[in-house]
Amino acid sequence: MKKEDEEAVRRICTAHRWKVLTTAQIGIEVFPNMMLGALENSTKYGALRAVRKTPNGDWAVSAAGLDYLLAAKTENRVGVGVVLLYDTNGALFAMEDIETVMKHLQHVEPQFGKWGTQFYWINASFINASFMHASRGPMTNADDAEVF
């Protein structure tokens, strides 16, 4: 992430200048995350905000939210697109630009949540969080041959 973009995003976070984009405005559901927007010095910023549920846990990040934010960046609807990870107390924990996050997840299948939405579990390095011991490898979704 460019240093000047990171500094601008930190200023927006510190000043609480993000505006929440509603499901009706963006046409998708990103729950439990939030899609945020801000304008600074004629640059439009877009962010997907995820909050960690437990103090040492990983983050559930909406697949639709990531796709929406990447499309907004690619189509120049935002100048800067970032994923923001917050801790359980609401403090900013980490940030990364959307292109880098999607690069980390390019060979990972999203999982289905309780209400049918797809999401990724990511860690503070914005990579797929492993659900098993490293020696066994990460848990993945079943392929057609494994479905019963």
C-alpha cells in the first residue's frame, strides 16, 4: 500500500469521517462487515470494514464486499480501496489495499456462512487463515466428488 494512501486512510479513521454505504446503495449485503466511503482532497476512498469477534481470533470478510470494492477500484469509482481490520474494542488493527488482499486470496474458495453469504477467514497479514495445524494444511471446500 502506498504510504500516502495509508496516511490518508489513517486520518479518515482517526477523524471518524467514514460514511456507511447501505445495502440499498450498493446492492449487496456485506454483513457482518460494513462498506464505507470517504472523500478527501477530491479523492474518493472506499473501504470494507471487518471486526474481530474474539481478542485473538481471525476476521470474517465478505466475499461479495471484497468483489464490490475491487470492482469499484478497477472501474475508477474509488481512487483508493482498502480493507480495514478492527479489534474487538473498535480500534484499527491493520489495513491493506484491495488489490493486495485479492492477490492473497486468488486461489482460495470462500466459505458459506449461516445465512448463505460467502466469506473468507483472514488473519492480520490479510492471508487465508488456516483452520488446521500447519502440517496438515488449511481446510478447503469440498469438490464435486466429495459432496454427498
